[in-house]
Amino acid sequence: SYELTQPPSVSVSPGQTARITCSGDALAKQYVSWYQQKSGQAPIVVIYKDDMRPSGIPERFSASNSGTAATLSISGVQAEDEAVYYCQSAASSSTFGDVVFGGGTTVTVL
Amino acid sequence: QVQVVESGGGLVKPGGSLRLSCSVSGFIISDFYMSWIRQAPGKGLECLSYISGSGKTIYYADSVKGRFTISWDSAKNSVYLQMSSLTAADTAMYYCARAVVVPAASWFDPWGQGALVTVSS
């Protein structure tokens, strides 16, 4: 089955840039979305369609997709950005195929 | 305000059944895909099922195929997940989420607060 691979954890000092990668074989065919899940809360989308930021999401959140790996960047990290981040895509180029989430990356603000 | 709210979670015995409900506001479910996503304790996210606005497209993950059934009631603007033959492995927080689907892209927004399902004797 299709898988998206993320590093388990990333640590970053306040004010620095955190980068989270997401690799998968079908990233050249499907856009990637990113979700933030703070402890005890439901996930929220922070990036959709590779690099689109929903309204209300701070500009320090950005992302890209090279076709082999997607990257979520959080510039000027703040304590409130500490959370688990998940990437999400689909297994095929069909409109809405097998949805898959990455395993999640815990971002720790030192 | 666009919102989804789950209900119906609880404690159920192995082999039992439970129905989750998802009530939405601020949009019409027939205009969107609606989905159920679960998260086992300390684990990641798993998309279990989704249904198109027309009801013609339905997806189930292999882990729940044949045991779970998704449905919706347009008059009540609600989506349901009927779960049967439950095992301890089904213990999780179950989220309802609206899925935005465009060519080659999909994302889930918004998510509900979740309904906790515990399968235990």
C-alpha cells in the first residue's frame, strides 16, 4: 500500500526555521496537504495543494513539493508551533483515491 | 460558521456495534465529500471512509471494509458511521471532516472535535 514517510521528530530553537519532509512515490501526481495537531486537539489544515495557506494561518508556514518529496517550513518558530504535523496525499491521480497520511512529525521548540 | 460536530462515541463491548453521527453547519453536505478519520491512542491519522456529495462515491479503508458503513441524510445535513464487529483495535478518537476535492488534490477542513470510541469488555 502507498505510504508517506516523515521523520518522527524535529527540534528547533525559537526564532529558527523548522523543516519537515514528507516522501512518497506519487507526489509528482498528487498535491500534498499539511495538518497541525496540538496536544488534545483536532488537526487543522495549515497547507493545501502543496503550497496554499488557508486564511488565518500565519505566513511563517510555507511548503513546497519537488515531486519526490514535500517540505513544510515554519520560519521564526514560536512556542505555540509545538505540535505534531502530518502530511496527506493520495495514492493515485484519480480525483479522490486512497487517502494516505504520513506518520506524523513532532516539532519540539527548545 | 462552517462547523462539524460528532456525537455517539462511548464504551462498547468487543463484537458490539455503535453509530457515530456528524452534524454540520455552515455548508450543505451534498456539495462536498464527507469523511471519517480515526486516531488510535498515541498513533497517527487513518482515513476510514468518505462519501461524495451525491452519495455515488464511497470509500472504505481495508481495515474497516465490510464492518463499517457510511451514510448521510441531506435533510438533516448529517453524516453517519455505522460500526459493527468492533474489536479493541477499533479503540480510537473518530473525527468527522469535510473533504475538499479538486483534480489531483484533496484536503480535510474543518474537522470536528472528535468522538471517543472505546472497545473493551
